[in-house]
Amino acid sequence: MRTVIFTGPSLSHEEARSIFDSAEYRPPIKRGDAIKAARDGFEIIGIIDGVFLQDVAVSPRELLEVIKSGVKVVGGGSIGALRAAELSEFGMIGVGEIFRMFKEGILDSDDEVAVIFNPMTYEPLSEPLVNIRSTVAKLTAMQLIEKKLGEEILNIAKNLHYSRRSYRTILKLAADRGMIGERDLEKLNEIFEKNRVDLKKLDAVKVVEKVKELSKI
């Protein structure tokens, strides 16, 4: 079955091809791309990444039209997870933890998955809030940071514009506000870097795997 997957910051085209090399890979999806893919004859569309502010985001109505035409649409990881949560009852297939959290109402904003990225390479240039949540939860469970500090770090991240989110920026702000001692700052930077959870990438892999599975049915 002809398959196309829209990805970029969450999972590079090279990484995706190493999982499923029979799909066509395109940049983050924008308004009109799903309709065009359906008209181009693709029978399965995988959606991971998409634009938010750089262009007009793909709408639920557009995807619903594509689904009604008989195309299988799979989403997860980023905007794919958000749209799948909105359209799962209408036939869109959602996969991954981020999809589950959107579906259950634990997450409710596209700000959770938004990042800035290099427009040429699609490399992410900021850290998505959903990854920061997962990393803080991991470090708290491992008792590498105290629960209170984890909550404060998460609050700082929430109040930053998504384009400014990085662990170094967040931890420096925490230090400036007296939440972290200057002596502990570099140690915490190392702890966050070493134990960073890339939930978007983990879920993006699941999208590619699901598309691969469907292509063989």
C-alpha cells in the first residue's frame, strides 16, 4: 500500500527509513498536505510533526475528509497525537503515550508539543514541554531531584514561550530565583542531559511501526 509519513523534528527521515524504508517521507504537515497526499494516491498517511505558527496547521476537518475517502490516517508524537485524539472516534488511529494523554485530557494544548526547528534540516532547536514533563517525572522517581524542585522547574518551563525552552535556560532561571544553588547548577545540567526523556521521538517511532504494520495488511 502506498504510504507517506510527515515527520521532521521528532524523528528524522533517515531514522524513520531505518525502521520502514518503503514509505515516502515528507516535511512537517501543513494545511492542504493531507488532501494532496490522498489525491496523489497514498492509501496510508502517517502524521507525526506539523507546523503551528510557521504556516497554517492541518485541520481536523481536512483529516476527516481524507479518512472518509478511505485513506488510513495514523497519528502520534506531536501534532499527529493531538489530531488523533480529536478524531479517534471518527477513524483516525492514534498511537503512543502523548496520544493517550491528549485523549484522556491530561494534556490539552498544542503548546505541549510545540518546538522551533531548523527549516532546512528540521532539527529541533527547543525542548517540548511534554518531554520536560517526562524527564522531571523520571528524575523525581529516581530521587535525583526533590519533588518540590521538579514542580518548580516544570512551572518555569510552562511560563516560557515554547521557543525558549531548554534545560539549561530553565535551570539557569531556577538558579537566578534561588531555587538551585550556583554550585549545583552544572551538576543538575549534567543530570538532566544524561537522563533526558525524548517522549516525542519514542512515540514517533511507534507511528512508523504502526504504518509499517498497516501497509502489510
